[in-house]
Amino acid sequence: LFLRAGVCNGDSHVRVISRYELHLNGFGSPCLDPYQFISGGLYDLHTGEITPGNEQGFSFARDGVSMAGFTHVDFGPVGSNRITIPIFALDSGVHQIDLYTGIPGEGGKPLTTLTYQKPSIWNVYQSETWTLPCVLTGIQTLCFVSSTKVHFKGFSFEKQSRAWRLLKGSDADAVWGDHYLQTGEEIRDIGNNVTITFSGLDFGANKEVLLTLTGITSLPLQPITVHAVSADGEKNTALCSFHSASTLSSQVFSLSVPGGLCDISLLFLPGSHFTFQSMQFSAALRGESDE
């Protein structure tokens, strides 16, 4: 940042221009954090009549369609698909808010319609939580559109762990090896010495988990070595033997992980023949055994 000043020294035009360089720091990220509550009053885009609401929120227009948008919402690489919004409606009827990623009419895409209906309590916000049809990641612009007058206090998203999601072949952070074919969401024709890696899976305090692998193999038994490596280098290794399946089959295996943040790698040794569609971890229950 540069501060410039000009002085005339009694003349009719500037005779001296001075420049001073400033360094600004300590202000944090310029993006909005969706995992902390974002007040409705922080909207920086709008169309139609958006008016101030209670408790630093805003109100949609009473008549016609109105929109309030938030730019630079940073969901990070893991992202989330669970949004919570405190709303005050003037009546107990059904109210709908359309959620867009991007700006409507300027390339923005409709994501879903949030339907809200609760018995109205005067001047009281009541929270509702919705699961979106997809996980939002990275930096997004979110726009909320409504044709009815409701008060919108703000929004927040649930902080989620990638470890418990359904992870498809296309979600892999790295794939390498002698022979494989990535098509759509799958990794097909996995052959010799192929490694598929998923990074940054946070298992928290869980160290015993179930792994559901979904795929196809023409072999009587397809061995898959699973490496779980923690951030401090601790490694757990398990061998999952996937039974022959001519169509997509989901098979469950129990294994140990170091806990906390881990990278998971699936290793296919020489002689392999496998189509990998997806994997999903879940917390292990006592008494579970390998399949």
C-alpha cells in the first residue's frame, strides 16, 4: 500500500509529489469463514429491496423477488454440505429461499431450494438446517433469493471431516502406477503397481474403523494393501482381500488407523485387475470382523 501526497507550495499546480510505502498485516484472511456464523448484514451483493433486519441480519422484500449475496466464502479443500440459517417469518406459512452458487443471471447456478416452515414467534429467529445436494469447497459466492418477506439472521456451515464421506475414484488426490484408466468417477483396469491416495482424512479419536470398498474384479481374490499414515509419520498397514465380483460389489473390511489427520493409500501389486468406484469409512462397532 502506498500513500501519496502532493503539495503546490503556493503555485497553481502540484510542485512536489511524495510517496510513502505502508505495510498492513495482522488482519487475517480477507475471506468469510462459513464454519463460523456469518451475519446477514455482511452481504455485499443484492438485487431488489433488501432492508436491515433484527440482530444484524436483513429482510427480504415484502413484494417481488429480492436477493442478497456473499462473496469470498472460503470452504477450504474439505468443504461442507450442511447449512444452518436462523429465520424469523412473519407468519407460519411455507417460505422458500433459493440458494445459488455464483450470481443469478450472471452465470450463477441454482443449487437448491431451502424450504422453511415453523410456527411464527414474533421477533424470534428459529434455526433450520438443510443438507445440500453437493459439497461446497474452495472459495464460493453464495446468493440467497426469496419472493416472500422473511428475516435472515445469517448462516453457518457444519465443519465436516472428509474421512467419513463417500470418496469416489475421481476424488483421489493422486493416482500413479503401471496401468490404469480414469473414466468419469471410476478408476478402471487397475493393473500392476498402482497406488491411489486420498489425503487429509481426519479420523479424530477413532482408531478402529470399517472400510467399505466398492468395485469389480475378475480375479477370485483381489488383494488391496491399505496404508494409513498420520501427520507425524505413524503408519498402519492392512490387507483387504476383495472377493470376485463381475458387477459392482461393496465389501466391508475392518482395519486400524493412527487416528487424527491421515493420508490413505490403496496399493495394487503385480497381477491385479480391479475397477475402483468408491470407498467409505465408518466408525467400527465392537464385534465386527473382516469380510
